[in-house]
Amino acid sequence: MNQDTSQSLSNFFLAGISYEKADAGTRGSYAVDEKIYASILEKASRQEMQEIFILSTCNRTEIYGFAKNEQPLIGLLCSETKGNPEQFRKSAYIKRGKEAARHLYCVAAGLDSQILGDYEVSGQVKNAARFAKEHNSLGTFTDRLISSVLQVSKQIKNETKLSSGTVSVAFAAVLFLKTIPDIKKKKILLIGTGKIGRNTCKNMMSYFGTENITVINRTQSSAAEFAKEHRLKQVPFSEMTIALNEADVILVASNADKPVIWKSQFKNTDKHIILDLSIPKNVGEDVKSLPHIRVIDVDELSKVQDHTLAERRKEIPKAMAIIDEQMKDFLYWHQMRKHAVVLQEVKKKLEQIHRNEIKNLKKDTPSGQVEADAISSRIVQKMINVFAGKLRQANGQAESYLQVLSEIFEISPVKQHE
């Protein structure tokens, strides 16, 4: 399946779903881990789809790339994830060209995050890009775009207060736990010692002073190391059912691809509060049917706000101004590169004319060949420089000029490997 699409900005597409229209369960159906990511990129290569890049976080799954339209991208994503194209389209947003690029700038800056200003997404963009590059999926265009996006994200963090204060999924969990009476006295169980699990646990100890925390992780050495460092209790994964029934508050950050907690594991009628911090959800839907258990997922946690978020909203215009300015530079680079492709072809045509004329000249005046050759080469380069200068000053008419040059020199449409 050869897509055979010109890598011009108009053929650059984004198809994605996010927290705005898709709940945590739906997003989980399109979550992409490294294994799935590698399979998608390998399939894209076989189908000759170009510069595919995927961002998958707890807030969103987005696929970027060059195509005739968004359909091949959606089909590619859904071919390896649990969801189907029809369900994806119900919640999807589609962007192309400049708008697709602008969206990535906003995402990396935290402007489109469920918790405004969440700077962690910048690192997620960087990791996703690195993975794509390692699998030979990034090209000059996407590599340059992502480099610009990450620079802008850092600039916004340094020059605005968009990411000031402490607001993240882990902190939102702590804000919610503050509403529970006598939280310091509660028995807390942490399942999963990844980044979110560790941060949530550290925040609890810092804000509440609680140390009545039991830690469980599928990889026992990771849990044992974290528990020892913070003087917490650690139990093996095989004893999770016992630990679940003993806990008052359960934090689930196991980051598994399917639920690790089910209704059948709860043997008593004691009240439990469960915070599912994972995407896909790691708490089975049947658990919600138990009247004595309350399950809170990341979507509900994101509604927990404090004054920090109100302060961050005031910084949005500053952040957008930085994005607009830096996007101008990126788009200028893109346009100049596009000019260069056509000018290279024009130069080839002129050099062919030059070689033919020199060949004829050699027949008549062999002794003057070297000097004539040098003069002719300089003339060709000067003509190209004139063309390039006019294109830079074209004020929106560059496309028309390029078309005229292509017709004059009989240049066929050129694929621009950007």
C-alpha cells in the first residue's frame, strides 16, 4: 500500500482523542505502549507511510504523519490497539497542516492538558519522539518540528508562570485525599511504584505526615527498594487480596494494560476508597457495583482544583504569544526548504544548458574552455541567487513563482523529503 503523498504541510495530519470528548475507559482502548508503538511503526514502514509519530499519555492518544487524509492514520492506530475506527471517530479531532503543528506546540506546553500547565507532557513528547527516531520513523520535517516544540515548551516554562505551583495528577490525588476526615490515621495501600505512584506517596507523606502506607509492586525488588528508602511496609504481589481488604484508601498506579483489581477480591463490607491513577484503567468496572466502595479515576481527579490553576490561566496569553512567534520561524524554515527543492531542480536544468554550451564552445575554441567553464558556472549560481532572493521577498506569491519556474524549466512535481 503505497501512500505516495507529497510531504508538504497540507499533507501533514493529526488524528487524536483526549479527555475532552473521550472518558478514561475509551482512551484506554487506544493506549499505546512501546510494544504497540513498535508494531505500528513497523507496519507504517511496510505501507510506505511517512514520518509517523505517536503520543500516548493518560490524557490522550494522538498519531501524526504525512498522508492523503486522516483515514490511513486512524486505520494504522486502530489496527494495533483494542479500539476500532468507528468508536475512535466518535471522539476524535482531526487537524492538518499548520493547525496540526500548532496543536503539538500547545500540547507540549501543557496548554491542552487536563491539568493546565502540566509540564510532564513535555517529557512524554520527547520520549515518544526519541522512540520514533530510533525506529527510523522521524524525518527532517517532524524532527525539526519536535525540536522546535520542545524548545518552546522550555521557553514557556522559564518565561511564564504557566507551570508554577504544584499541580499534577499526583498532586490532584493529594488534594482529593485532603477531603477525607482523619486521613493521617487511615491505612493506605499503594499498588505500583512507577513515577505517579512514587510521587503520590511522597506527597502524602509530605502533606499529611502519614507513614501507615503499604507498598505492592509486581516487580518486588522495586517495591522493596522504595519501601526501605521511606520506611514503609512492603508485601509481595501475591498477597494483594489480603492487603486490599485491610486498607481504607487504595492508590492504584500499576500502569498495567488491564485491570489488576476485581470485585471478587473484596471479602468484607468495610468501606474503601480507591483512586485509579492508571490509563488504561486498572480497576475492574465490576468493583463500582459494590456499595461500600468508591472508585475515583483520573477524570474525576482532574476536577479537583485550587488557586494555583486560577493563576496559571492568567498566563495563557503569554504562552500563546511565544508559540505564535516561534511557529513563524518554523514555518519560514519549512517554506525556505520548499523553495530549495525547486531551486535545486532549476540549477540542474541550467547546468545541463551550461554543459551543452561548453561542449559546443570546446569544438570551436578548445583553449578557452577552462575560463568559459568557470564564468558559466558563476552565471548559473548568480541566477539561482536572484531567484532565491525574489522568493524570499514574494509576500505570499512564492507558490505562484515556483509554479512558473517549474513550467519554464519543465520540472515535474518534486517530492520534498522534509
